[in-house]
Amino acid sequence: MSLCEGIRRVVDQAAAGEDVTRVTRVRLEIGRFAGVEKPALRFAWEVVMRGSKAEGAALEMIDLPGRALCFYCAETVELDGRLDPCPTCGGGKLVPEGGDEMRIKDMEVI
């Protein structure tokens, strides 16, 4: 719920101009390791957006891969799980480089 409230604040600020009457779509980029429960986010979206310019707006969630740098082979690799070994060399010493983000990519307004 608090994630959607934060999104609503950003959407409300972006749509505050008089030339925006309604937000029709919001696209979120969500990293694999962000810990976001998408069904819960979708449910909260409908509730939190009531009464705003984004009420009834479509919510699209774009999955971003988990990425890490392997100390052994010096490759940046995509991971399915945060504790997975390097898919290139099998090494277990990895530094996360992405996949924990959540951000608004864009939104459509009328």
C-alpha cells in the first residue's frame, strides 16, 4: 500500500498541470530483486488511485533482470536468484549491480 501511495504522490505531481485532465496509463519498471508483490501492488493500485487523476488508469509492470558482477570472471551477468552462482563460470562471489529498483518509466495523460 505504501508503495502505491508513493507512486500516487509522484503521479499527482507530474499531472498537476491544468493541461492534464486524466492519467490513462502508468508503466513501472520493477527489478527482479525489488521484493515487490505484484498482485498486492495491483490490488493497492485500484484502491490508492481512487479520487486522483489516475483513477482507472492502467498499470503496466515491466520486469527488469537481476544483474551482478562476478569477481572470478569479471563478467556482468543476469541472475534469477540473488544467491545464485555466476552462470558463466560458476563462481559464488558476486556483487549486485541491478535488479532491486522500482521506478516509474513513463505515463500517458490526456
